[in-house]
Amino acid sequence: MRTFDHGRREVGTRSAVADVLDLGVGRLRGAVLGVGHPQRVEHDRLDGLYSFVSIGLSVLAVLALRFSRRGADERFPWGRDAAEPLVVVVKAATLGALCAYAAVGGILDIVNGGREIAVGSAVVYAAVATLGGLTVGLVLRRATRDGSDLVRAEAAEWLGDALLSVGVLVGFIVAYALVAADRADLAAYVDPAMVTLVSLAFLWVPVKLIASGLREILSMAPEADVLERLRACIAAVEERYALSESVLRASKVGNRMDIEIDFVVSAESAVRTIADSDTVRQDLHEQLAALGLERSVVVTFTADRRWVA
């Protein structure tokens, strides 16, 4: 029995870039977010913990990328692509737990009367974090537009963190104005309040990543726009060869799209021989290749519809 190799020729050149970028993200995040400013504010404490955990998660992402790029073999006849959404879920769940921890800590600080901060250095820190996160997120997103879901998840985390740093920056500016107006008592509540709001707002990033990862792990249908493009390609082939009906089953796992297409052949169809079937397969292959998807495709033909139900 021949083992089917799904192949990774198109992704092979991207995987090295993804590995380097993802590991670089982990190191850069550790260098930027782990340092913080001299006066320990609550947001800095959160960033230190976030930085420490993110380094481990980035290393895990690199290992998962390398594992999935090894392709199919006797032990993994369908490939190792499921490792990527699995790690995305682990990363997102960990970040979600950190957000919840920070939100609870911020609420407790508010209840206990707030926390004094060095507003000047806090503003500088928030500005640097915003600029750094936005720059890395945009560069990473652009460089890996067609790459791994793991790296896209990393880019989403950077961009989300950058947007939330904008909120923190605005909060620190407000605190600076309060201190200048001799209202240090109110300024003490700014940092824990911003930490709470930022942590709760940031939860949308891990929640979205978890939903996307579970969708792939459970072999659910791909996103609606992808499904519509697949149906359009199949409909064109179906009409061209006068096939009476087609049934599509598709799911996305990592960078691989699993596609099964069953055609029902009628007396008017142009498919009569195995050679005719291969002609349809070649046409379909060219249609799907134009979509730019890495795919594993199974195409069957039958004259009895009960075999495709």
C-alpha cells in the first residue's frame, strides 16, 4: 500500500521565515515588555509576567511549526497540520488566563485605595510599548500574510497589545494631568483601572483565536468566504462537463485544506471513461490552484446519488 504524501513544497520556503519571525517575536517581546520602567506599576508587573510566559509560548510555536512541516509519514498519514491549531488554542487560553488574572488584580487594587505611580516614566513606557507593538505587529502580519496560522496569531496578539497600550497611554496622560492639578488621590486609581479595562478588552483576542483553533481541531467547515470560492470553482466544472450534481465537503486544518468532491454523472454528462474523469480532475486542480490554497483533494464519480449522500 502506498502512503500518500500531502507535500509541503509551497509552504517549505515560508516555514523557515515563519520559524525565524516567531522566535524573534518571543525574544523581542521578552526584551521590550520584560524590562519596564523603574517604578513598578501594575501594568508593568502584568507585562513582566506576560513577557515571561510569551517566551515559552513562542518557543512552543516554533516547535509546532517544525513538527507540522515534517509532513506525512507512516505514523501521520494525513500530515501533522493539526499541531498548529492545537498550539494556537494553548497559547490563546494561556493569554486569556493572564488577562483574567490581571483584571482581578486591578479590581482588588481599586478596592484597596489605588496605587501610586511615577507618571512621567509610565507615559514614556506606554508610548514605547505602543510604538513597538504596532511596528512588530504590522511587519509580522505583512511578512506572513500567506504563512502559518501560528504566526498570524502572534501578529494578532502584538496588534491587540499595541491597541490596548494606546488606552494605557491615554490613561497615564490623564493621571499626569490629575497630578499636575494636585489630585494625586484620584491619579492613584488610574493604573489599576486601566489594567482592569485593558485586560477585559484584550480578552477578545484569545477568545477569537480559541474559536478559530477549535474550528480546525474539530474539522469544521472553513470560513464562509473560502467555502463560497470553493463552491464557485466546483460549480464551473460541474456546468462545463454537464454533471448533474456535486457534493462538497471541506475543512481547514492548519495550512491544509481537506476537500472531498463527489460528482453525480448522468446520461448527458461528458464523463464516460477514466480518462474523462482525469480530465475533470485536472480542470478542477487548475481551478483550485488559482485560489492559492494548500490542499488535499479527493474527487469521486458515481451514477447513483445514494453513494454521495
